[in-house]
Amino acid sequence: MNIKTTRRTPTLWLFGIIIAAIVTFLTSYQVFGGSLETMQETPSWPAVLFVNALVGISVALFVVELKRDALRVLVTVGLALLLGYFVTVVFNMDAASRYTSGEFTVQLISDNEPVENDDTDIEYGRQRGGEFNQPNAAEPLTEVIYTFEGTAGDVVTVAAFAANRRSEVDLQVALLGPDDAVLAEADSVSAEIVEAETYEDVRRETDAVIENYELPTDGIYTIQAKPEDVPFSTSIGEAITQTNVAYEAFLLGPLSRVNRWGVWIQDALTLILLGVAFAIVFRAEQFSLGAEGQLYFGALVSGAIGLALTDLPPLVILPLAIAGSMVAGFLWGLLPGVLKAYLGANELVSTLMLNTIAIRFYELILTYQLKPDDAGYIASDYVSDAAQMAPIVEGTQVTVAVFMVAIVVLLGWLLIRRTPLGYEIRIIGSNIRFADYGGINTKRTIMLAMAISGIVAGLAGAHLALGIHRRLILNISFALAFEGVVVALLARNNVLVTPFTGLMYAYLRAGAQFMERDANVSFEVVRIIQAVIILLITAEAISSFFRQRRIRRRGTTDISETGPPQTLATEPNSA
């Protein structure tokens, strides 16, 4: 082991612990609104603090395990967030359109007697209105022209204003004479007139008033009213303002209340399990994408047990349902391993095909066997209370699965770093030919790696069936399993880092929900952020691939924790 690395380890741990303490404090402070009284009034506040402490520990492990790569991960996510910000600005470029659309009223005011003329549109003491740039109109109204008959010496006031408080249209108005020459125009109203309420319906300075104009001659006069053009600088300013509001909801929304915090944590638990599943199989350099099907089988078996065995106590039925999900995931993960090891089938193709089979089988059983006859939609009954994962935070779906996930992460780390099987998985992942020459049974190891990955994915299915939905529903995962690929890649396939990357990725997903809900910004913005993260990871992976190929041409092999190692001699020490 490198002496310099050994000396740095205590420093890294100290730094990680400090960061963990800060994250735990800030997360708890934000969730409880910075109020000790609010915290004490929350029924399950000790559980919230406990989970936040685990969040802090995940940050410490992220720093200690990845070292310099931790900075790369943060830069990757930071660049994606920055690009997402610019995309949101573009999305909000129409934010200033509220100044050019909305309901309006044009009012003609005069103390003089009106002149009746059926050929004109308006007369003294009357008003007309409509809606500018109505979104769904076939031909949106962009300008209105009203005519009236006036007499020389009449004093008139023309007011154009937003028709109600919901409308923010910014108006301009012009008065044209009988010869169509512009006599007067206005694009605002003074603050004094607004404050004095001189005109009852004129409430904003963006309304327009031509006040006390004396008509020069008899004839037909014209009033023109339209929204004022919005300067580009205003459009940019409004877009940035709206984006700031959206990003505030995005970045702080998951911590604004305990129930929103729960949305983040419950999603993270599933993503962490899926991240661990992919990390294990990816360490063996097997690009298996079978977690989706394994998740569905795990959910189906655990849910079926929860529905069938209703008379057993919780201490029996819940472990039994969880064990059933593990067996289902193991068997469905073992199948592509056998196909790969003995038939040479491409694991990417076989797992994708098996995913389709698993999902369709799940839908078939749910629709024709588990759905109640009187149900108006396709879903099973709720599993028995004894089979449900009990919440540890009241009012949320943060359940005892927290402990299950912690155990899975610990066991996954022990498997990869402290067992002969884990050593074989890493050797195969580094160089399968070397593993063959070294006497490793590569077929058995590949099958076991895929099967163990299936166990963890099956547990993710049990969490969805028994902890989140508490029954079986269609699209139970909503393709969540494939999000686990990103979690594993961000963690550099390091099992101990998947809690952090799972929490971070779930935070992005939860923040997107609240951004869409609070700021009316599409969830697709976060899809773009996710795509950028994947692209950056892929670019780094391609670079790493060519770098490792150059290393292997020189006759050395790299089997480090975050990728193929420096030399085989260092591997036993890291194991």
C-alpha cells in the first residue's frame, strides 16, 4: 500500500466526518424550518435525525472512498445543473408574455354630452374590452381600434387598463383625430393617479391614461390600444427571475417540509438498492440491465406472499415476503448469467429481453389473478398490515427499509472487498483472460455476480410493493431500475458510495417534482440534467477505456477500487 495514501487516510476521514456533521445539521435545520420547537412538535423527529445522520455518513463515505474522484462526480453534477439552469432560462423566456396578454378594458370618460352615432364603436361614459393574445385563440387579438364621435371643445379622458387583478397586460393607448393624425398617446399612468384612485379601475402604473384632452374639431375620432412591446432585457430579466424561483423550489423543495423530505428519502432507498445491484454486476464487467425484470419479480413474489399469508404475525410474514423477493431476484438474475457463461449470450440483449418477459408476466398475473373483480383499475388489494414495511417517520413512506438498505450496502461492501468471491469479481472485471489463467472459475463467478445483483434488485421490488405502494400496481417501477445505472456509474461502481449517489440522484428527482408543482417548470428539465450527467459519465468512461488499453499494452493491469487496478500486487492489500 502506498505510504502517502496511508498518511492521507486519517485526514480524509476527519474531513469526511466534518462534512457529514455539517450536512446532517443543515439538512435537519432546513427540514424543521430552523425551529427547535417545530422539531419537538414533529412526532417522529428522532427518526428524522437518525436518517439525516445516515445521509451525513453517506457523504463521509463518498469523500473517503472516491477521494479525488469525488470532486469529479460533483463537477459532473454541477455542470449538469448549470446547463439545466440555462435550459430553464430558455424555457422561461416567455415569462414576460404575461405583459402582452390578458383581459383589458378601454374606457372613454367625458363630462360632455355623448353624440349618438350607430356607426361608431364607443361613446362618452362607455367602455369596451376583450383579451389580448389569448393562448387558445385561432387568431389572437393583438390590437383594438374603437371609434367615437366628438365635438370641438369636448374634454375627454381615455383609459386603457387590465380588466382584473389576474391580468398583468402592459398597455399603450393612442388618440387619433378625424384625419388619422396622432393627437395624444400614453403608455403608463403616474403613481399619484394610482395612489389617489382618480380612476376607480386604474390600479397599476402599467395601465395607460390620456387625461383631459380637448378635442380640436368635430368628427370621428379613433382610439388605438395594444400591449406595449416588451424589451429583450425585460424578457431576460423575467426569465432569470422565474428560473431563480424554479431552482429555489428545485434545490430546497425536498427539504422544505418533513413530508417532502420523505418523498426524497423513500425514492433514494429504492435507487440505492438498484445502484448496489448494478455496481456488483458492473464490477464483473458484465453490462447487465436485468434489474428491471428482477425488480418486477421481487415485487410480484413479495406482494403475493403479503396478500396470501394474512394470518401470520409481522415477525414471520414480512421476513418471509422479503426472502421471497430475494429468491425471485436471484433466480431471474441467475438465468442471464447461465446464458452468458455457457452459451455465450450477450448479457445486454438477454437481460433486456428477460425484462420484457418479467414485466409482461407480472402484468398478466396482476390483471387476471390478483386484481379484485370489483376494482375499477388494475391493482391488487393492499397487502396485509403484517406484511407492510412499517413507517419510521409519521406521515411519510420512510419505512424500516432504511435498515434493510444499510445492511445491504454493508454486506455488498463486505462481499466485494472482504471475500474470495468479491476478489474474483474484481479480477474478472479487470481482465477476464488473466482470471482464466489464474485458475478462477469465471463462469461460476459471472453467474453468481449476476444472481447476487438480482437479489438486491428483488429487494428493491419488495420495497416498492410492501413499503411504498403497499400493493401491486401496473408500472410499479416506472422504469426506475434504469436510473440505478446512473447511480452506480456516478459511484464508480463502489458499493459504499452508492448511498450518496442514490441520495443525490433522488434529490434531483424529488426537486423536479416540486419545481414542476411550485414553479410550473416541466419535469423534462431534469430529464435534460440526467442526460447531461450520463453523457459526461460516458465521455469519462470512453477516456478511461483508451487509457486502460494503453496501460495493458505496456503489460500492466489496473485494479483499483474505482476502476481497473494499478498493479495486481496492490489488490490483496485493498481486499
